[in-house]
Amino acid sequence: MAKIEPRSAFESPMLFRFVTVLTRPQKEAIFLSLDLFVAVGAFMLSLALNGDVRLAPAVVIEAAPVAGAMLIVGAGLSIVMGLPKIKLNAYETRGIVLTAFFAVMVGASGAAIDLVAGRPVPVEVFVIFTFLYLVFCAGWRILLRQWLLDIYRRGHQHIRLLVYGAGRTGQQLVAALKSDYDAHPVAFIDDNPTLQSLRISGLPVYASSQIKNLVAEKRIDRVILAMPSISQPKLAQIAHSLRQIGCEVHALPSFAELVGKGGMRERPKTVSLDDLLGRNRLESELPGVSHAYSDRRILVTGAGGSIGSELCRQIIACKPHCVVLLDHSEHALYTIEKELREISRGPKIVPILGSVLDDETVRRVIAENGIDVILHAAAYKHVPLVECNALPGLKNNVLGTRIMGEAARDGGVERFILVSSDKAVRPTNVMGASKRLAELVIQDLATRSEHTRFSMVRFGNVLGSSGSVIPLFKEQIERGGPVTLTDPNVTRYFMTISEAARLVCLAGSFARGGDVFVLDMGKPVPIKRLARQMIEGAGHSVKDDQNPDGDIEIKVTGLRPGEKLHEELLISSDMLTTPHPKILRAQEGYLSEIEMATAMKDLRHAIATLDEKLARDVILRWVERAEDDAHDARESASR
């Protein structure tokens, strides 16, 4: 935060107001007066310093006409040369050279006048005067410049800077800021031990290990990274470590690079979305679904999430009668409601702050709004987090789906679509098992529903969604690496958020009851290849055995608990067609009504008693039972 330093008595507010209200002509008059004043002092001192002249009143009176003529000539020369017009904060080397020329001209004019007057003053006096006048004229300007800069800095809010890098760019930055009262360089930081403890451009140089103390002691507001020659990943690592201390950090390119010397840096390569997906995008191939949602009343659960919010955007374009947004996150709900109101004035938008576990609220919302279609996207989906929090994950994903499904059936909802995951196929983690059990809940409801058509949509990783590997890789690359990979052989299916949302909407229009819809997503993408593409797409090189001098390393951390090397989309190989060739439908096995009731009873008991081991046993037993039943059914059908 910018600071105002306390003023001394000499640097009072009145003085600050005085120097800031002076007009340019007034300042020029003051500068000219000071030049004439120091000219008198220089002339008197030059008389005193000359050994051939005895400084007495008679000598001064005799030299007075010459001195007066010099003042007149000096005033004229100063005005002609524009010396009073030079701004103090721009008074540098060129100003000193002009002052030197001015001093020589005044001294020479004095010698010439003295010669015409019959030499009452020795010529040596004018030589001494010239040097003294140069020193006095330049000196008062430099001192006044520094004094006024201090007054302005103390009278204005200014930013105190720590410059990381005492090389050419850092020195150029400090030189440029010497005349700026909005920013004040305090010190240099440099990792070169030979520069530490020196003073460069008037500032002390410290080691990077002292940054934390310097920030506190010298009240630093911002750190400027003035090291354009080092690699971007290294720069990102330094910036990240500084932000951990609590500093605001900015990076500065070299001044030569700013004006184009040496050419521009090579632009990052562009990685197409098709390359990341491992296939062509399907948005243009998926048909529109306006007819299925036009003038309908739609409820979207998890409306503020990645998938839920995109569902809302696509549904709004279908001109429904109303869209009800249900989410337990206040911020997420506020954000999506605000966005929808901005992009569409037509449909009624109803934000509901609540949980899918609140049966009373869910039923009231369905009844009050006359809901026709429910898109159930609310779920905990982060594999490691759900693995560590099995009971909340199962409660939300399984019991929440049960509550929503039963409320939809009892409320006369026409269609209910569950958003599922490829991790539900032969799951090895709690999150995947919870999604598979949620699918079984919907399949069970579908077998006994007379009015509501229940269906499920199963897809892989969604690019850009929260928890997706893409934002994680991007963040790691911006920090300078390393990019973490659980296993070099891991593969995943990927799709865009818009593809995922369109698939969910289409599933609702294709549903017959109990269907599992999947998208033909091509071949799975190797995550290591994806990491390499993103690193190179950001303009960096991969650091590995073949390229030890690369920018960013891909670091293998090992598979996390419950994580699989490869995901699947179908439990069985039996697939049915739909009205669209890229969308497949699977009729998969499910539990009987009694088995499902038992599974729900056991799971509720485990959650109520906080028995995580029992809960894991329940999902393991019933998910495996469903797969065994499906296998037996296929065997029987094949015979």
C-alpha cells in the first residue's frame, strides 16, 4: 500500500502547497534570480581566492561595474540559452553540460568587459570564477532538485520499491525513477555475492535471503523483478516465492526489448483444442435441443458449478418458461444468477440457496415452480477429497440423488437427467463408487416410475472444469513448474464443457427410462502428452534427460489412492444406437427393488453412525453385486 512519510518541520504542509502552486514563469524567475545570486558569490569568492588581489572595499568598488555588467550579460545569456526553463526533475548530464557552457560564456564575457575597462581585475579571477560558477549553478540545481523531490514524495502517496536485480535493467529502472515522486526505489536485491553489500546507483544491494526483513523494516510495497535475461519459469518461481512472503510482484522486460532491439521474443506455440482432446470437437455435430426445453420449467442442481452453469447457459438459449437454480454455494449461485440475468431478459430465473439433501426444500421448490425437467449436476467430484471424506461424499452423491429422484417422481416431473462420470465404471475409489451407486438409484427409480423418465449421462474429464487437470497444469506452468503427473502411463477421456452440457440436454430428449448415455469421445488422451503440449504451448521447453537445460520439469508423483491408470465409459460392450451417431446408449444391469432398499438402509446407517469402514463395505458389496448381476444377465442372454 502506498505510504505518506511524516514531514519534518522544514517540510511543512505550507511549504508543500507553496512549491506546488508556483506557476512556470514564477519558477523561471526564481531560477534566474538564484543564478544571479550565486554569480555574485562566485565572483567575490574568486577575488578572495586569487593571491594577487587583496580583498578590500576599494577593490570591490573598483570591480563592481565589471561584476554588474557580467550579471546583465549572464541574465541575457541564461534567458537566451533557456537555462531557467530546464525542469529540475530533468536536470541530468545534459543540463550540467549546458550549465558549464553558460559559466564559460559568463566568465569570458567578464574578462572581455574587464579588458575594455582597462583591466581593474586580473584575468585569473575570471578563470576561478568560471569554475566556481559552474559548481554553484549546477550545485544549487542538484540540491534543490533533491530537496523538492523529497517534499513531493512526502506530500504525495508513493510506492516504495525493492528492485530484484542490480544489473543493467535494474539500474536503468532506478535511474528512470529518480525524478519520479510516485515511486521510490529503496534498495536492490541480487543473488550475485560480489554485488551484495555494495551501493549501486546510490542504493544498497542485499541478498535475497534478507527480503522478508527488508519488506517489514523498510515498509516495501512492491518488488520489481528486473531480470529479463533469466527464463520465464525461473522468473515465475521467484515471483511465487515472493508472493508467499506477502509481496506484490511485477516483472519488467529489458528496456532494449521494449524498443525492439534484438527482435521480439518467440511467440508461444498455439495448441489447438482438438490436440488436447485427441479428436475433433463435436459441438457443431450435436443437434440443437430447443424443442425439448422451450417454454418448460427447468430445475438445475449444482447450478453454480462448471457443468451446472454451462447447462444453465444452454438452457436459457432454448427460451424456457423459467429456470430454477439450486446450489449450496452462495457465491457460485450469485455469480450464475447475475450472468443469466445479463444474457437473457426473457425466462424467469429463480435462485434457490439450498442443498439436495434438504428433502423439504427440494419438494417445495418443485411444487411451487411446477418443474417439468430436472438436470441433476450437484455432486462432490474431486477424487482425492472424496476419498478422504468418504461419508460426506456418499451422503451428498448417493443420498442427495435419492432425495432428488424421489421428489421428482412424487412431484410429477416429466424428465430427470443425472450427470454421472466415467469413474463410475468399475470404480476403484469412493467418488466413482458413489456415482455408480447414484446411477443404480436412478435405474431403480426408472423401473417403478409411471410418469417420470429417468436417465443418466456418463462422460469423461471436462476441460476447464474445477478440479480438471488443465487448470492445475496451467497454474503449475505459471509458477515455473514442476508439472506433476501421477503416472507416465495415465490416460483420460476429455471433452469440452459445452460438449458435456449439450450431451446432458440431448439425453433428456432421447430418454426412454433407465438409459445410460455416453458420447463417442474417440481414443483416451495420454496425460503426459497433454502436459508436454501445455508446457510447449506456453512457450517453454520440457526439462528431462534428453534436455537437461529445459525450462519446466514433468515430475511423476505416483498414483493417488483409488486412482486408475485408465478410465472406461461402459461397463459392458453392449451399446445401442440413438437418433445421433455420436451418442450411444447402454442398458446396464441394476439392483432389484429389495436389494436397492437394503443398500440404502445400510448406507444410511453407516452415515448416521459415522462408520466409514461400514460405508466402504456397503458400496463395495452393492456395486460389485450390480456388476455381477449384469454379467450373469449377459451370459444368460448369450446362451
